[in-house]
Amino acid sequence: MGMDISGRTALVTGASSGFGEAVALGLARAGVKVALAARREDRLQALARRITEAGGEAQVIVADFSDEAQAQRAVRETEAAFGRLDILINNAGVMYLEPVASADLARWRSMIELNLLGLIAATQAALPGMTARQDGHIVNIASTAAHVSNPLAAAYSATKFGVLGFSESLRKEVHKSNIRVTVISPGMAATELRDHIAVGAIQATINEAAAAMRQLTAEDVADAILYAVTRPAHVTINEILMRSTDQER
């Protein structure tokens, strides 16, 4: 029997598309008040309208999570809007794939700042309120790249291995405060993530591989997140590792 999460509050980062958009809609349908955070305000406003028109409650927060100050501000604005933050979905991220030998280190630095440091900053900002209430759930989006390192994905895998390691250490630090930590590690999915790849030949190759399989959908991943956050309070789903049935690696 799942836990009723209606009336709780959530911050979803990277909510303008993909996993973030899908889980925000799912949480809203479950009665959760949702703060929608990302850089693209027009996308966020459109999503907020969908939620409010369906009877839900949504708050738009424009923030770039590669900037730790903006990541922490998003948490504060959520708490100001809703009075508390119960569920943090750390979903914002990019995927830059290129060979180590010729990699653009500035691009990789920006990916590390968003995928890893932004996630850490938002988590840090959420902890005081959750600790004071002895209640909270932090969901971090990793990837199968946190488990399997492939050519061209060195820095991307480094960020996702980092998310996995950070999350396990965090879990051990906060479990006595009744704060749950979950990692969701999806495989190939039909989202905008591959659009970030700056090297055209690499993007074409991975898009060809994706087209040859039944990819995960954003809704598939949202369902996994909703499963994790609706378990009874004494149950923590530490990690969900999920792939398309057609995906080998």
C-alpha cells in the first residue's frame, strides 16, 4: 500500500522538459504542491498552467542550477511559497559526449557544475528544514552511466558516478533524521538530453542507436520516482536502475 503524499510539497529541478516535466505532472496529480525550476521560463509557465488548470498548485522558479547560489535560492523560494519542502527532485542535468583527448574542458566544467555541484548545493539548502522536521525525501537522478563507463562519456560518467557516491554518503548521514535518499538511474530515454551533444558525428551515432530500440519514456522514469516517494515512511528505495529492454549496456 503506497503512502498518500497529497498536501506535501516538492521542488523539481530541470522541470521544463523530459523527466522533470513528467514527474512534476505526476506529483501534481497525486496532490503535491510543486515548485517548477529551470532556466526556460516560458516552458515552466506553460507547465504551471497545465497543473493549475487540472486543479493542482504550482510555483515557477527560474534558476540556473549550474550556479550554486541560484540552486540554493530555488530551495528558499520553494519554502517561502509553500511553507516547507518535503520532496526534492534533483533532475537538472546535461550530457556532453566527446573524446578525452580533444574535449572542451570549459564545456565539461559547466557539466560538472550542473550535474553534480548544483545537485549538491540544492541538497545542502534543503537539509536544514528537513532535519528540523525530521522528515524529507531527496531523489537524485543519475544514469546507467553511473554504473557503466563507455567511450566518449568520461566526464558525463564522472558526474553520474559522483551523484551515486554522494547520494550513498548522504543517506548514511541523514537516515537518523528520517530523511530518505533515492537514486534513479535511467538508461536510454526519449528526452532532449542528447540534443546537448556538441559533436555532430557523436550525436548522430547515439541518435541512430536510440532509434533502433524501444527507449524509456519520461513517464516511465516519472513512474519510478513516484513509486519511490510513495513507499511507507519506514521504507527507502535506495536506487532504481532501469533500462529499455532493448538496451545492452
